[in-house]
Amino acid sequence: MTSIRNTARFVAVLAILYGDLPALAAEQDAIDGCIDKLREVGGPDGQSGTVLSSEYSEANTLVMLRDSGGTVWKCLAANDGTVADMSMAQATDDGGGAMAGSSGGGNTATERVKFAAGASSASMSGGLTPGDSVRYVLGAKKNQFLNVINDEQGDVMTYQIFNPDGSLLLDEVGAFQPYKGQLWQSGNHVVEVINRGQRNTSYTVTFSID
């Protein structure tokens, strides 16, 4: 697949033929900054992909990217290439490590966690075959506290938590270890539960936000 940097430069060269050169050069710097940031936080899938669109302004440029796994990313960058914000706009169930550190090794499913009206916690149950994983997506705000408890008490299941920008909030740990921590970004957080064992395993994981 054509690299995202080469794709961006191709689009910019075409645009330069019809637009203002200084503005387009600044827009290209912003696109390049977003590509570099995606390669930093996007894991294996973030190393290549496509620039979907860019919207230039004198202050910042909004760039939409799709990585090689199909995940769509939204990037806001200054026109010197400095990235102000990078977040997943649309996650994909590609099973191939769309986020940094993601390593289920088999099939990966994605499920949205929904809280009942007035509730601050929710439980999700499922079963995983060896090597498979499931990514639970839940929205939360900066400075809130996230709690994760998994009732699988063996050494088979693990989990890890991603920030909205794709970086790791919690590196992979055993499911027996609960998590409680304050969030430092607003947006969709991802808790990926992974079966590292050699047998099918069922579990129930409970999420709460304070």
C-alpha cells in the first residue's frame, strides 16, 4: 500500500498547481506532522494508510487519516507541523493491532460499553478462544476515575487500556489485577481483554466511572 506520507505529498503537489503556495506548504507541514504522530501512536497499522482529507486554516489544519487496518483518525495540527490533538474518529475490528501495543494475536472484536440511565457502572460478559481479544470502548472525560474489575481469577486472561489518542494508559496486566486511575484525556477509551492461555475462557468485566 502507498505510504501515507507519499499519498499526502501527491495530494499537495496537485493542489499547488491551483492554489496559494505558502498556504499549501503550511498545510503540507500539518499533514506531515499528523502522519508522524499516527506512526508514533498507531502501532503496526499506523505505519501506512491514506490521507482522507485536510481542511486548512491560518491557525490549524484538520486532517483525517485512515490507517492500514481501517481505523479512521482525526488530527488537529498547527501549520508548523505541531500536533495539538490526535484521536480515533472511528475504530475498526481488524484484529491486526490497530492501536499501539495491541496484540491479541487472533480475532479481535469491538464492543461499545453503554451505561444505563443514572448508572455509573456496567458489566460485560463474554468468552474468548486462545489468542483472541475484545476491545471495549467507553467514553469518559478528563479527570474522571475509571475502574476496571475482571472476575477471571486465573493467569490466562490479561487486559490493557488505551487513551483516546491511542497511547497506552495501562500496559498489559493480568485480569486478576483491578485498575483504578484518573484519566487525563477526554474521549473514547479502550479496554482490550485478551486470552493468553491455551483454553477457551469466559469472563465478566465491570467498568465504572466516577
